Amino acid sequence: MATPAKITGLDPVYAIAGGEVIIDCTGFDARDPKECEVLVGDMPAQIVALGPRRVLALVPETKGGQLDVRLQSGDAVSEPVRLTLARKLAGDLHPVANPAFDPDDGALFVTRSGSRGEELPVTLFRIDTSGEVTEYSGDIPNPTGIAFNAEGEMFVTSRLEGVVYKITPFKEAVAFARNLGVASGIAFDRKGVMYVGDRTGAIYKVNGIGEERAWAQIEPSVSAFHLAFGPDEALYVTGPTVTSSDCIWRIDPDGQIDVFFKGLGRPQGLAFDTDGNLYVAASLRGRRGIVRISPNGLDAKVVVAGVNLIGLAFSSAGEMAVVSIDSVYSLPMQIKGTLLTG
């Protein structure tokens, strides 16, 4: 019997089904690809690249949680390493920006936005802490960004109408601010001032009675704008363009604009943890998923493997909620996040 390979590393150790992971190893007999297999739990994974020291594989659709990853060549099977696979909470959705956790009860809100102008009976869904999904509202056409203010009130942008809606305790959507272009990302600063991103490039400030004024102008986007306030009280913005090397913009409280990080593919939803690390749904050097960027913007790493990811949010319990183009997932990463995102 052949000697089993030894797995020396797994990168990343968190994944969503369909994401690509790198398995570093020694002694893997890869001479006959037909004899080689990557097992995630009990499921075979599709092998993308194969060698005696490194294997790239796509995580299969299987149950979420802690799963063993093994390399097999013929009858020789390696000792396992652990991968944490995201748990799928709901499908048949269409998020186009970050989800948002209700600070009062921990429920997660996510959209079924639909194509531009499409009328859907339900466009906003609530997922409680037990994972139960309920229909919440259908009053907002093409809902996009979701954010809660310091009082726990929920606001949702409509990219079709250029309107921010306030959701009442009776689940009614009431227009709060208008004339916001293709309104997408939304966030509140520490003083409670609302900011809304228009994908044509404008960032608006909105006061407490819904009056808007243009505050900053950056490059237009081919998709939604996404906003998050950092611990330095600057606003961080992503808006994917047609380039493969997009940047994250930083706008200081005085409206001065600079580039915080450059080199991402299609960066979208973003959120900060309490240590000042920035997490963004994007690709980095050809690897797709959730990218973590250090507070100084010098170090970036894919920490969750995944495809077609749109946004993320952190719960008060340290859960990372991640949305793709059609589903929402949960990962127990024990990361404490801030609420200044949308």
C-alpha cells in the first residue's frame, strides 16, 4: 500500500460551497490523476489543479459546519484537516448589497431585489436567530442597501426610484429621502448622519429630516455602491468597474478622497471588525471570496472562499452573514463587527 500524503496547510479554512481552497501537502502521489481525489466530509471535490505539493479544489455542496478534508491517491488516504463550511440559511433571493442585522433582536434582513423595474410581491425578508425565514415587506421596488441607525430604525434604498425608505414598526415603507440617483449603499456615521451612494459616482449626505446634499464624487460603477465607516471615522466605498484592479476609496470627514487599497476584482459589500480590519466581497489575485485587509491597507488575504459573493455583515455574536447573488449563508467566525456599514 502506498504511503498517504500529509496535508500541511489549508487556505482558507472557511468556505462557501463552490469556493476554491488550496491544500498544501507533502508526499502526494499525483502521477495518475484518475487515482487522486479530494474528500470534503464524505463528498468528492472537483480538482482544479493537481501536484505532489499543492492541490486546488472546489468545495462541494454539502452540509455546513466542521468538515474533514482528506487527500486520497489510490488506497492511500491522508489524515484530515478541518474546514469550516458555511451553513445556507435561505436561497431564491437576489441581494445586491450587504445584508444587515437588527441591533435589537439579532434578526438578519436581506433583499430579493429583482432586475431593474421588476415587480415582486415580497422584496424584503427577515431571518431570525433560529434560522426561520419570513416575508417582511413588498413595498420597496428594487431594494438595495439596508442600514439601521443608532435608534434601531431600519432604512432601505431603492435603486429604481432614488429613494431611501424608512421601515415603520408596522412594516410599512415610508419615503424618507428622495433625489438620490441610482441609490444603493447606505451607512450612518457616529453622529447619526446618513450617507447614500449613487452608482453614477455621487455620495450624498442626508440630514435627520431627509434633506440631501451632494458631498463627494468618485468614479461611477457598473453595479451598486457599497459604504462602510471605519474606526478613523472615514467613509470607505467600493463600486465595481470594468477593470480587474479596482480600488477601495477612503473619504475623510472633510470630504477629501484617496485610495485605501488597490488591486481587487469586482469589490462589493464591505464591513469592519472592531480591530479595524476591513472585509470585502471581492477577488484578490484571481482568488474569489471575502478578503480581509489590514487597518493600514498593506496586507490583504482571502479568508473565506466563495463565488458570486455580494456582501456581508457581522452579528453581535460574532457570526459572519454572507450573501451571494441568490443565497445567504452563515459562518461562525467569532468576529466582532461594527454597525457603521451598508
